Amino acid sequence: MRRVGRVILCIISFWKRLAFEGLKHSPEASRRTLIRRVSLDLAGLPPTPDEVQAFLDDSSPNAYEKVVDRLLASPRYGERMAFRWMEAARYGDTNGYQTDGVRDMWRWRDWVIDAFNSNMPFDQFTIEQLAGDLLPGATLNQRIATAFHRNHRTSAEGGIVPEEFRVEYVADRVETTAAVWLGLTVGCARCHDHKYDPIQQKEYYQLFAYFNNVPEKGLVYNFGNEEPYIKAPTADQQRRLAELDQNISNAKRKWKALEPQLAEV
């Protein structure tokens, strides 16, 4: 109750300050403006003319709630929510250096979108990206989630010192993970104790050691992904592989049944 009281007092104080400054509240948004705002917020797209008209024609008390529920159930919701996360995780389907060759990271992107659309709990969202491959009986999707650590830029430039760039990739994992989950810029501690946050240089390199366990190369090919990588067939490919495996099993059984006849021949 005390917290509720504080909130009410804050609102009253806010209103009094508005009156003191001679300011007025903005007028209530029109229904057209309202559906446009919520559509852009939740789906990243403006509403269609039909959606606007349906909302204008809906006079029920929960008309707005129905719009929100529809948007939350849309695949576009996950895409919209994933956008900012992919920015923070430095997602890119190219290498990022020099000629910026193409690589495939879209399976991780789709995993993030699916996680938002399925309302995955944030603790699970965190665990699977940081260490999904270390979970007991890790699924393919959980291993794909750890591609968060492989979103860093890679260099295919001739003449570089490969080990120097491999170290840069490790530092990228340290600094990105700290920024995303700790909300801290630990890069300062790479050269000295942090000047403003309680992060020692020793602690930076403790984190560095934790992430310095990926057998990757500093110099990569210009196009495509580099080792280490996993086989990650899509759902359609997995179904097709299962069909082919079944066909092979059936053929082996037929062959075994024919073996006695072949021996007689």
C-alpha cells in the first residue's frame, strides 16, 4: 500500500508541476493514431487499411485489447522485438571486415525471433545463448542459440597476423557479453583497471580466459562460415533426411531377405 501511495503522490506532483508551468496534457489520441502507434510498437509495421477500418468499426469496450492480442500473436511481433536484440548482439550475415564476404547466421536470427514469439522466459533465453551446447542432452536449437558468440566480425584480409585477429574475436565476445547482460562497457579494463566501474584488468582477463576456448582461426575465407560449425538442417531438411534414412533401412531389410537366395545362386 505504501508503494501505491507513493505512485499516487508522484502523479499528483506531476500534475501540479504541469499546472505551475502553465502546461496542458496532450489531447487524447484518435483511434486511427492509436492503432498506428501500437502497430508500429509491437509489429514494426503500420496497420493495413482493413485493420484500421475494423478497429474503427469495433465499438466493444475491449476493442483496443483485441488489437494488442492480435499483434502479440503475429509472427511480426517476434521480428520487431528481435530487432534491438540483434543489434546488441552485433548480428550480421557478412563478415564485417574488408570485402565483407557473405556468411550464414540467419539460423540464430530465426532462433531469436522464435524465442520472442514463443514467449521464452528470459533466464532460459540467456542460458541457451551463453551455454546452450553445454546443457544435458542439448537440442539442435539450443546449440544454434550459442551462435550468439559467433556473431563477431571476422577478417579475410591477406597479410594480417591471424593470431592478433583471433584475440580480437575473443575480446569481442567478452565485451559484447558484458554490454548485453551486465550493462557495462568493460573494454576499458582490457588495458587498465576501469576508471569508473568496479572492474579490474585482472577480472577482464578472467572473462577473456572463459571465452578463449573456441578453436577458430584469425584469418577466414572471404565467403561462407568458418569452423567450428555444426550441421544444422532445417525442419524440412530433417524430415527429408528421416525419409531417406527410412528408405535405406527398408532397402537393407530387403537385401538381407534376399541374401539366402543369392547364396544359392
